[in-house]
Amino acid sequence: MCRNIKTLFNFDPPVTDEEVRAASLQFVRKISGFTKPSKANETAFLAAVDDVAAISMRLLRSLETNAPAKNREEEAAKAKLRAAERFGI
């Protein structure tokens, strides 16, 4: 899995359309191998990003959990701590 794609389910505040689109863009970049597609592939690339974003939003809206929503700031702090331990920063 691409390290830039973050978990988006069960957060308070809920995920935004922009966050889902950013994750979708990273996913399409990863599987296509393009950071920026050529003009010939741009339409297909952007359509794929839109499709993945729509399906991802549908998935996130349909998921259910009994777990309390995670706090974004606390999760970001935990991730920073893990990165510091991993990379010695």
C-alpha cells in the first residue's frame, strides 16, 4: 500500500471530499505509474480518479462501526511519534 494513502474511516470530524479525492489520486498514480499523465492519457487518468473517489465515498458512507470515532489530532501525533522512532528524527 502506498504510504501516502491514509485511513479515512471513523474519524471526527468525518472525512472530506478533498481527502477522499487526494487518496484516490495517490491510488491511481500508484497503479498507473504516472505522477502526471501525458495529454494522451490525461482524460482516462482523471476519469479513473473520479471513479475511485466516488466508489471510496460510497464505501465510507456504508461502513458501520461500534468503535468511537478517532480524533484526527491524536492520530496525527501518534503517526509523528512512529515516524520519529522509525527514522530517528
